[in-house]
Amino acid sequence: MIRPRTLVLKRFKSLPSTPNSGKPVKPDGNNSTPSSVNQPTNLTPRDWKVIEGYIPGEKTQTNELKDRVPKFPLGKENVPTLLPRPGVPRVGKDHTFRQVITILRNKRQEELIYESEPHRLYFLACFCFGLTLLVYAIVLGEWAVFQANKDYEENKEEKNEVLKKREWFLNVLKNSIFCGIMLGASYAFFTFPQRLVRRMYYLPGPVEHVKFTSYPLLPGRPTPVITIPLKHLERKHQARVWTGKGFYGTSDSSLFFFTLKEINESGKTVKNWVVDRRGFFWSDGRVFDFLFGKETLAESEAGIPYDEQVGILNKELKKKKEKLRKEHGRFWNFKLMAKEVSNDIKKLTGNQITKRDN
């Protein structure tokens, strides 16, 4: 049952059972493989069943508890498991960046453009931080009640019992400020996995949409599916997806994820969605800079990081300063300032003389 919202969000109980939506492709005659994934003839059905689990979009997404518990040693969770999806064009000698974008926009049905690696380490980190902050909140709450009771018992001057209870209640509220902060932070960590993007689809049409799946709060619940118009989903201005590092050009040594902002009609951020940089990306990261960074084809194809753009601007500014220094000498800035001041004085005195003549 689809339940659309009035703004930009549609939520579904489970992922539709289409071949591109995660339903396993059986190697028998009843369910043929997608056109982009051709089953090799020299593989047995068992071999193909194992391989298709590593092809993006071909494995059924489950929400069991074992999907959230990492395997030890934890280093195994950093090993990539997804293969490149067959049939996806890449920028190179066969296709230009413009041709790749044209191929994507000419799709007639939804196209898988992203799939993440397992998020077990995210679940472990969020659970540990959330539990630690929850313990801090309980301790601080207990201390707030203890301190309020202590002040209540030591207050011998106030004889009015109503005023004493009111003072006790105010002391509890005042001493529980840090407890509330810790509870809020703990709640944010526990619910953080609900913002993780598992799969992302591009939906072509007169109004382009993006559909992606996330995690339910509790295991065993249906997979949430969110559909948002493309114009209401954007990347943060400075956080480029393309870094030029890694197979898809999305690896970053400083930050292992990037965020997509869901905005409403007025441009206000409604929610932030977290996309892991380790995963399958359609073609490469420049496609995502074009879709969500609202950049031109030339800007996305160049793939110049924000820091390098600032560096280029600083170099051009330095060249202009050197040119002015050669033309006007060492104190060129003071000379130009004096020239501007003199021009302003001339304009001001000229206007005054004109008024007097009139």
C-alpha cells in the first residue's frame, strides 16, 4: 500500500519485487536474468547463486539481527564484497562523461545507481556510543534527584511545604540539563542507522526521482523505501563525491561517508541521509556530483575538489597582486587606496559645486 505525502516523500513497507529492486535472479527458465547481467553458460546454478550475491542489486535485502552483528575479526568488515555491475558504462575510451549522463537519462525504467557494503560496523559503533551515553544519562539523572533531595532536606528555613516541593522540582529540572543532553545524543546514535542508504535507484521521467532503501529501527521489520524528487535531494556544497581515488573515484582518507540533504519547497533541510563511500557507484562519483551537486557537465567532468578550487582562486589572486606590485611598486595597495579616495573627493566636491550653481 503506497502512502504518498504532500511534500516530497513517499514511504513503502517493503521493496517492490522487481529484478532491479533486489529480487534474486534465478538461473532457470522461469525467471531470466536482467539484460545487463548475463549468466555465463559454463556456471552451474549453484555457482551462479553464489556469484549473484556479490552483484549489486541481485541479492535480497534482509533485516535480520545477524545483518547487524559484525564478524570477528573486525578487519573482515572492511573487505569489499561487491563486484562492478555488468552493463554499466564507464567514462573512458568508449564513453565520454556526457554520453554516460545521456545513457542514464534515457533509461526507461528505474536504474540501480548505488549499493552499499554491509553496515555492520556502523551498527556496532552506534550501539556502543548510544549505550555509553545512555549510561551517562542514567547516572546524571540519578545525581540530579539525589542533589535535589539533599537540598530539600537541608532547607530548614522554609516552613511552607508547597514552596519546598516547588524548589525541589526546579532543582531536579536544573540539575537534569546534562542528563537531557546525554539522552538526546544517545537517541541520535541509536536511530542513526535509519539514515543509512542501502540501495539507491534513479527514476527517469518528466520529473526525475530518486528512490532508496534504508534500515528499520528494529530487526525483522519491513525495509523502508523512500522516494524523493531529485530536485529536493542535494549534496552539501563543499563535500564532493568524486575524489579521484579508488575504483569509483569516491574513496576519501578523511571521511568515509558523505551526506545528502533532503530539502522541502522552501529550501529548508528536512533530513540528512548518509551514503557510505565504500560501495557500488553507477559509472563513478562524478555522476553523483552532477545529480546531487547541481553542477554543470563541465564542472562534474573536471572533478576538481573544493580545496583545489580554492587553491586555484588563491593562485589567480596572487598573480593579480604580483602584477599590481610590478606596475605600482611595493606600496601598490596604499596607492590604489589613495587614488580611490581622491576620486571620491572629486565626485563629492563636484556635486557640491553643481548644487551651488543651481
